[in-house]
Amino acid sequence: MLERSVPAAGGREIAPDEVIAIVGAACLYPGGCDDPDAFWDFLRRGGFAVREVPATRWSPDFYDPDPDRPGKTASRWGGFLPEPFPGAFDAAFFDISPKEAAALDPQQRLLLEVGWRALEDAGVALDPDRGRPFGVFVGISTTDYHGAKLWQPGSATIDPFTATGASFAAAAGRLSYAFGFDGPSLAVDTACSSSLVALHLACQAIRQGECEAALVAGVNALLTPNLFICLTKMGLLSPDGRCKAFDAAGNGYVRAEGCGAVVLKTLGQARRDGDRILALCRGSAVNQDGRSNGLTAPSRKAQERVIGQALARAGVPADSIAYVEAHGTGTPLGDMIELSALAGTYAAGRDPDSPLLVGSVKTNIGHLEAGAGMAGLIKTMLCLRHGEIPAHLHLRTPTPHHPWDEVALTVPTALTPWPGTAGPRRAGISSFGFSGTNAHVILEEPPSKVREMRRSDAVLLPLSARSPAALEELAAGMAGWLEAAPRNLADVGFTLGAGRTAFAHRLAVVGSTAAELAAALRGVPPTPAGGDSWRRRLGELAALWIAGEEVDWARLYRPLGAGKTALPGHPFQRQHYWVDPVVGAAAAAGAPAAAAPQPPAPRPVTYDGPDGMRRRIDDIARKVLSDQPLAPLDPELPLVEQGFTSLMGLELRRELEAELAVPVPTTFLYNYPTITRMAEFFLADRSFPATAAAAPPPADGDYDFLDELSVEDLATLIEREVDLP
């Protein structure tokens, strides 16, 4: 049966089987792996990142070597991110108020920061107010922060931000909101297969024309001992802190935290956009174990089916796959069934001289659960790029439950060159959820690209940031990066211009060499242009761009054959946002939590007329908007046009009520949208020393807010404003 093409989000026809390209990637994993290059260096040297539970997470009193002890975990190990995680976050960068940041699950914080890095890596310049048909697909499944710290009956920490800070749906929706994406936005929870299932759904959505591109991420955070205790009782955790996948001594897995993200487009769209192509998703499949030996027991038949379906959709033979990044947790039953499924699919009939190579990143960093599939995908993408397979750790005695001598399958325990193949390098990635949902992806190295580069005597590098401090840090980092290795300067200029979001604080430099550009970034005055008309023209463009004008970067750099390249990202200015940072020994013993301190009573405040009132409202509004210094807000411009959200409006209302001791209506931000109108509202109250005429009703044209109200809020407003019988 012939398949009909469907219209894409942008109107272009997409064939149903068009290949999906990975055009950007980012990660933050244990072991100092704060980007894919650092992750590769870590893997290539056989790095191992598991350590004891940090004292800042929870008390060691929760540990007991006896797995049967009630309320105790027999594992005191994990793949933990270093401090300042989980407390630190750049809330101001994402226009999140301090109170909302404190209520934000650190998983959402990771998703925002790593998602942003992936978009930077893909060269996606954002303008959230305009919107883009991008999809967001997030693998997430744990709720440590809110389950144990905030979401408790009677807790004084519950506020308007608690629900959105905890919600999985909001974890995906917040990314769409922050970045201005209006394609599908889904949170996926299939336990340990979540992020690979999310990738599969994203590929489908792109092919079906629901979005032109997608951001896919997987995340996990280890913030309380609760799930450690539960998994100990299930017999799933390794008491010695090693994921010994496929080893006879395998005794469970080690939990880990972190986040990884990729950006997807069709191959054709990526080529038209001048993107770097990191790898190709040839095919993927998802299925379920169904009625197996138990809810959490894996099924060999289901795993064989999902691998076969992924190969069929990729249109490639099994023997073209040289490597499989296995689920490989180190649980004896799971390992045995997975090896059997690989033997029945990839290794069946395979030449013994070209065995299938199998490994698991969980031996290096632990098991990221909902984020595990993404970690395996990024590792495999790096293997394809570099033509090497890192060592699989902790394999001393292969499990006797697999016939190693009879099956063309082996596990490399040292850094291994990618086997020679007639065609492109290809690999498979497996991810299986304990509830029975399985996923498999076929990944292929990117097609080779011959680029015609034309020499340019000088280039223009535009840099921008959210704050002066961030711009200074970005310029210093870029200078060092330019000097560290040879760079294609035209690629750098094109990516900075066309592939970076242009912020208010800007710097632009012109130069012919990396050394000259680095010096200019450090503030060294440039050499006079003299009679060089090209450099003078670039200098004029630099001045226009710094002044806020738009520049057609493609027109400037495409004639030079420039394309997008990987660059240092915007430096985050993190601050501490946290609630109850350590679960202590008292909590382990069941002691009641200390009562939250009561806020002080509002103190009388005298304001010097309308100007003084406007200044005070401005101070409070800027505190709600961000805890970093900002210029005063425009008193005549609606706050919703200056970064305020509806939840920030609730927080502003609460702050104003607390200080001024005047009841404020729930529709305050809509009835009185500007600081000037708010000042008029408060000065109309006779309890204030400085009085004014009663605040006028909204002027004509100010009723647009009614369209934003729910039926219930509209009814409340009518009852308050109209004397109904």
C-alpha cells in the first residue's frame, strides 16, 4: 500500500519514512560530564562516577546493610551530580521569580538549563513571543522534591507555585512556555524507558507534520532516600555500588541523576538550515510485555519484537548493526533475558568473526531511570562520531546463564575501534521500563559532507547575554575557546549571529585571526582598518547590531560557505533556591517537622504621594520578577508585557497585601495592569497618609483581560461589580 505524504507544520510535504536527524545535544551527568565532549572524554578513559550519598542530601542513618530493616536502604551509593546542584539555579535567566524557583522541582531546573544548552548546540535562535512549531517530549518519573519536602498536608511551603513546580505536565509545558514552542508538549512516564519512548514519539510527531522540530529530554534527580528504600525492598539495588551488567556477580543496579537532551529535525530540513548533523535516527519502535511472568518481569519475546520492529522501520538488516547500547542494569534476570533477546535478533546467523558488540553506560555513571535511554543515546551518538566504543566496566566473570561460546556476541572491556563495515556505522539502543514498556532505536552516523570554504580576511563575532556580568564571562570564555584549538572563524561568526538568541547586553568584535578576535574580546583595541573596506563594513554592522538592529547573518556568511558549529554557551548566573535541603536523622526516626516560622505582621508604611507609591510597587514587582538587579520597570507599560505571568501576578498581589494591609482583588493584575494604575488603587484608600481621588475604572480598550478569565472568575467579577438581586 502506498503511503501518502502529509503537510508539515510549515507547509512542506514530508515523506512518512524520512530520516530524522539529531542536530543538537547537551547533557549534565555525574563525573563532571557537563557537555557531550566532556562526557566522551570521561567514557573514553573508562571513567566511573558512582560515590556515596553526599551528606547534603540525607542522613546516613537511612542506611543499613540489612535489606530487611524497615525504613532503611541497603545501598548508600549513587551517581550524584556535584554541588551546587540541586540547590542552585539561574531563575532570572528564565524569567522565574525567586518564590517560584524555590518551589520548582530540580528536575525542571535541569530540563530548562540542559534544554537551553541543546538548543544552543543546535543553533536555534529563540524569540519566545513569536512562537515556533517545535515539539517538547520529556522523560520524567520521580517526585522526590515534592513528595518528601513540599507536598505535605498543612505544610507552610505550599503556595501557588507548588502544583506547577511538581507536575510532570508542567515540566514539559514549562519548556514550551519558556522557549515559545507551540508544537506537541508531552511528559512521558514509562519508568526506565521514558526518554527513549519520548524520542520515538518525537520522531513520529515530526514525520506526521505535527511539528517541524522537537526538543527531547530525559531527567532524574536523587533528593530523598524514599525510593532507595523501596527499591531495596524489591531487591533491585546493588549493595556494593556497582552496575555489574552481564557479570556473574551482578546483584542489582545503582541509581543516578542527571539530564540529557537532543534536538531533532528531518534530514532535509537540517540541510536547508545549515545545521550540524550529529547522527541519524533511522527507525524506532515501542511495545509492551503484556501478560508476562509478572508486572515487573521482562519478556524476551517482547524485546525481540521491539528490536525487529525498529529494524524494519529503519529498513536496514540486523547484521549492519555493529553495536548495541544495552539496557544493561546488572540485575541477573534482566541481563539474562536481554542477552537472549539480542542473541535471537542481532546475533542470529551472524558471522562469528564479526560479533555484535554490547555495552552499557550504566557501568560508568549508574542508572538514570527515566533519563537512562537518553544517556545511552548520547553515548552511542558519540561512539558513532568518534569511531570507538568505550570499555564496559565491572565485567570480570561473564554470567554463566548465557552461552557465550555459541553466540556471535561479545562485551568489550577495553576501548575498542569501531568494527570495519561496508556501509555507514549503525547501532541500536535499548531501554526497558519495569512496568513492561520497551523501546529500541536504530542510530546511524551522519552522512559525510564536503564543504567549500572561502577565505575571508575578517569576520564579525556578535555576542550577547542577559546581564553585563554574564556578557563579561561569555566574552572571556569565548576568547579562551578561540585560542584553545584551530577554529573555522566564518562558522563561529555565522553561528553566533544566526544560531544564538540576541539578548539586550551586546558586544561585537571584528578580526582576521583567532588571536586578534580573542584580544578584542578581552578589550584590547583593534588595529585601525585603514583602507580595508570590508573591515570597515563589518565594523558598521557591529555598531548597528549593538544598537539593536537586525542583521541578515545568512546573507553575510553563507557566501563564505559557513555552517553552524558547536560553541560555548551562555553562562548561567546561578543562585540558591531550596526548601529543607537535608532530610536528617530526626526525619529518619519519625520526629515531627519543626513548625514553619510565622511571617511578621505588616508594619505601617508612609509613602510620599504617588511617586513614592509607584517606587515601592516597582521595588516589589522587580523582587517578584527576579532577584537580580534590574532597571526600574516602565510604570505605564502593562506588567504582562514586561515578563509577568499569571502566577507572578498572584505573588505580587500577596506581597502588596502583606506590606500595605489592604485587601487586593484576585483580578488585580488585569484590572490595574500598570504600576501607575496600581498606585492609584492603593492611594484611593483613606487609611493612607497620601490620598488621591478614587481610582478610575479601566479605560476603554482595557477590557481585553475579560477574555483571559475563566467562567468562575468572570462570575465573581460580575457579582462584585454589579448589585445583583
